[in-house]
Amino acid sequence: MPLDTTLAEEIWDKKYRFRSDTGEDADLAATLDRVADAVAKAEKPANRKFWRARFREALTDFRFIPAGRILAGAGTQRNVTLFNCFVMGAIPDSLPEIFEHLREAAITMQQGGGVGMDFSTIRPSGAPVKGVGAQASGPLSFMDTWDAMCRTIMSAGQRRGAMMGCLRIDHPDIEAFIDAKRDGQRFRNFNLSVLVTDAFMAALERNDDWALSFNGQTYRTLPASDLWNRLMQATYDAAEPGVIFVDRVNALNNLADIERISASNPCGEQMLPPYGACLLGSVNLARLVGSPFEPGASIDEGELEALTETAIRFLDNVIDISRFPLNAQEKEARSKRRIGLGITGLADALIFCGAAYGSDEAVALTERWMGSIKRAAYRTSARLAAEKGTYPLYDQAVLDRPNLVTLDDETRALIAEHGLRNGCLTSIAPTGTTSLLADNVSSGVEPVFAFSYARKVRQADGSSVEEPVTDYALRVWHNLYGETPPPDHVFVSAQTLAPEDHLRMQACAQRFIDSSISKTVNCPADINFETFKDVYLQGYLLGCKGLTTYRPNAITGSVLSVKDAPVTSDAQHAPLTPRARRLEGVTYKLKWPPSAHAVYVTINDADDGQGPRPFEMFVNSKNMDHYPWTLALTRMVSAVFRRGGDVRFVAEELQAVFDPQGGAFMDGRYVPSLPAAIGRIVAEHLDEAGGIEPANASASDASCCPKCGQKSLIRKEGCDTCLDCGHSKCG
């Protein structure tokens, strides 16, 4: 089973390929054979061969993608867990017990699990500590110790751990918690989420005051709207904290009668009780669309349901073959048999079917597909209960829980007869690395983040070459049609969608999901605060369980750019400037030595009263080999020009591009690529045009990757991901 891209090959080799003293996975097919064989061992001996074949078939072509811990650990006999994440036990307000829980978190991360904690149980800063005549340092000071521990622990020998830190919105230290990420160095290994209650949202709606209290003692009150605005301003400025609507989470939990949830795993897709475990896998919708881009392209729902049935059984088996870092985690997992089957490739599947992400058509298709998955998941769990027994804490009263009330009569009758094998069944996780492994399909429920970008691939001799990375749907389009998609097509990305589009899709999927969804609402850097501050409120009104946003900012850095002007809280949205009927400009003739035909670069200027400024760019040549990428380049560069401001970074970025096949000497100077030569022309034009103010000296550079040092570190789905070297870290 060959991998389609060098990037996928590298990810498999570094993250999922098993090597030992006695041998190694020869290729991806061997890795998938290992996983299918290990998971089938949970079946009765007489049935193992049959189910091994079914599991292996589901894994073929990445139709079903188990989470990374399963791919890396199943069948290796290593002392690692196959569960991705855990929520740790409730933290007592006692110094010895706090550090005991710190130890448990360290053990869990060492074996490969991310952890989530609710720190609301720790008394606030300044509260008296009886018996020693001292004052408490508060939950944030103890979070610092978790953060330091996480920097030290290398989970499963491959990556640093990931953590989620939660605090209730009525805790007296909530304001310090909200502002903590304004310090760019504090809590770097944490994602932060505020546990927002229904009572607070009601107070916000009534414009009431809100009490901050601990153990029944009120420390002070403030207007609920002031606290909410502070939360939203911090999120606007620093991309955190996110929110978890904790009362809604508990009200909609299948297991609400036997557990209480107060935290989530690091990426927010699994809201879990103390010592709860997160077991994940995804159905790849992009691989299930028949006849992509053709009229009537669709997913065969019978095939989708059959694949879901296999995936549910697969994940249920993993519970029985996995190790657990702590006995309490094993007891919790086996007594409720919670799993989290989700999806990936949704955005690509929608593109194949001609539906733009966030549109009415996309919502309707998502409802159909998610409805099929939910129905098949519950029917399979009921049949597994008949075959293997229900989860130990099963109670038929679960049929009255909201997620089950909405099931069709046939599925409810099946559950009433046999019970359920699993307490919770569905969740939508981020699939960053595994989606890259699966030929770079769109991740989870997210829109396509970027349809193409360049990534440096290190060679054996220590040098590196730049390799283009293309989204799966765009690559399929190119293979079918060999040209750039038209501008009015459905190739929309996270960079162009409005926040409302993200929210519609998340809320749509949430209606069919037992647990929660890892989803980032990407917002442009220049969105004004008055528009931004309602994003979480809109998500709450639409029924979401949790929300997080990402807006490029001066604290976390900007996405896919090197220099940005400083962003302030009152920055106004900058729409594209309309084009005048007649523009003046210059056409430059570029003789690129490797090409037989000249390239002509036209840059037109507009005058806004402060001198000429570049407005649009065109690149033309008789050599049609360059046509697709030059057309895409000119459209993007023109869009940047039309927004105004400092655009010198365009020239800088273009001149940094090098061609692995070699550059050329021009005017006695080595130019690494044709795009770099075009960048030289842009720089020349900007110098002649004048009127372009340099970027403010206080502007923040894009984030640097801690592994390769390149300014290519982006934030999505609660994780930092480097587009150059593939480094990924959640938290």
C-alpha cells in the first residue's frame, strides 16, 4: 500500500512505523496488518480470522483511520496506552494530594496519554491556609508546576505531553486565569478552557451581577457582562481561553446518571469524568464519495453504515487489548466502555459533492452523513451487547437520555432488547497528523486550512528541499481536469470563511455526537472586536458544547505570514478595495534562463491620494507549463495588494522560494527560482512606486517552530503544527 506523498511517507516512518531489535514494519501495509491482527485478538479464537480481514479492509485506503496511539502501539507489546487522552481525578484542596495528582499526570503522559484537569477545586489565591498561618497561592500557581512537569516529560518517547486546564467561571481566580495566556511564555503546554455554566449565561442575558465564590464563600461580585467581555478580549488578543458549556455537557451526557463531568481532554472533543479515557477513530468521508465533482456525486449511505459498524467493533476491541497508565483509568474505561468514533475529510467530501463549507447544501449533507453514522453506531453497539454483553454499569434508563430519544424506533427497539455495549459512542477529534498520513485529507470537521503550501524536507546529507503539499480534494481535481478550479467553485478555506460558517457546521455536527467536537473558529486578523465578541455567544445559542477560536495576533503570531502590522482591539475590518475601470501600471519582461519563452509581469497601481500603491499583478508567458501556479499566485498577490497596508512581505516571501531542480544566474546574481525572480520584480516595483510605509517596528513575527526554527508554526484544533517539518504539539 504505497503512500501518495513524501510527507505521508515521512510521517508514517517517524510516528507510526514499529521498529524493534527483531525487525520493523516493512511498509504501511505491514503497519496496518499489525494493527488489524492485534485488534482482532479481542475476538473469540474462532472469529479472529474473519474480523481481522474486516478490520484490515476498513483500514485500506484510509477509509477508517484509528487514532495515532492505536497505529503506533497496537501489536507492539510496548508498555504504552492505546488511548489518546485522559481526564485526571478530581484534585483535592490539599498540598500532598495535589502533588500526588501531579505524579499521576506525569505517569499518564509518559505512557502516551494527554491529560485534562479541572483546577476549580483548589482554593483561590490569598485564601487562608489553616494550621500554618499562611495564605493560599491559588490554582494558577499549581498549574505552573503541571506546566513545568509537562516540559520535562516526553510522552511515549516521541512527543511532549498535551494538557487541558479548566477553571469554573465562578472561581475567584477566574480573571487571572482568563488573562494568563497574555504572557506569551506562561502555560505553553496547556490549552485553557473556562467552564461556563447555564446560570452565568442567564446572568449575562439579564445583565445581572455575577458572584465569584469558593466553598460557599463569596469573594466579590462584578457585572456578568464585564467578565464576559474580559474573556472575549483575551480570546481576541491571545486566542485563548476557549469555553466549555459545562452544564450542557452534563445535561446531554448519556451517562449523566452515574457520573459528573468537569473537564475535557486537551483538544476538547471528549468531555470526561474523573479518570475518564478517550479512545478515538475516524471515518474518512473523503474516501467514500463516488465520482467526485460529477453531477450527483454522493456517499453511498449503505457503505457508510457498514464501515461505521466495523469501526465501532474495532474501537470496542481496543478497550480490551490496551494498557492503562493507572488502575483507576482502567476501571473507568472498562466499566463504561466509552469510545469516540468521528469523521475526517468532511470538507473534502463536501467539495467533491459541489457543496461549499458552511452553505445550506453543506449543512444538509452533513446532517445526512452524521445521521447515518449515529444510527449505525448505536445499532452496532446494541448487537455487540447481545453478543458480548453490555457495559457493566448499563441501565436501561439510558433510553431516556437526549441522544437516544432522537433515535429511530427500530434502533431504540434494538437497544431496549439487548442494551448497549458502550456508554458513549461518538466524538469528532482533530486528525492533524493522521489526516496528513491519509494523503492530506481535510482534518476532522474543519474546513480545508490551506489548499497548498511548501514544506522543507530534510535529506540524508543534511540539506533540505522544498516540497509542495496539496490538499487531497485539490489534488483529485488536478488529476481529473489538469487546471486550476474556477474562482466561483467550492474550494473555500478556513482563511476565507466567516465565523458564522464555522459555527453552522459545528452546531450541525454536534446534534449527532454523544460527546463533543474539536473545532477551531478561524477569524481574520482584521476582524473588529465588536463582531468577534459574539462568536462564543452565537455558538452557545446554536447548541455547541464547547468553542475555541484562532485569530492571528501579536501574542501567538500570525498564520502563514512573516510580518504583520500590530493588531489592536479596535482594528477595523479592511474590505477589498473595488477596482477602478482604468489603472496605470508597468509590464516587466523577465527572461528566465531555463525557459525558452519570456515571462511578462504586469503590476498595476491605484492612487488613493497618498501616492501610487500596487493594486494587482498579472503573469503571462507562452510557456503554458507555468499557467496553473502563476494564475493562482497572481490572484492571491492581487488580493493582498487590494487590502492595502505594508505589502513588502510579498516580495520577501517570493524571493525566499527555491526550486529543488535548481535556480539560475540573472544579472550576475543567483536567483533560486522563477517565483523568486518575480519577487525581485515586485521589490523593484515597490521601490519605484514609493508611498509604501515600512511595517511598524513593533510588529510581531510569525511563530517559530521549536524543532526546525522556521516561521511556519500555525495554530489549529488546539495544536501547534509546523508546515515545514511536520512538528506537532497540542497544549
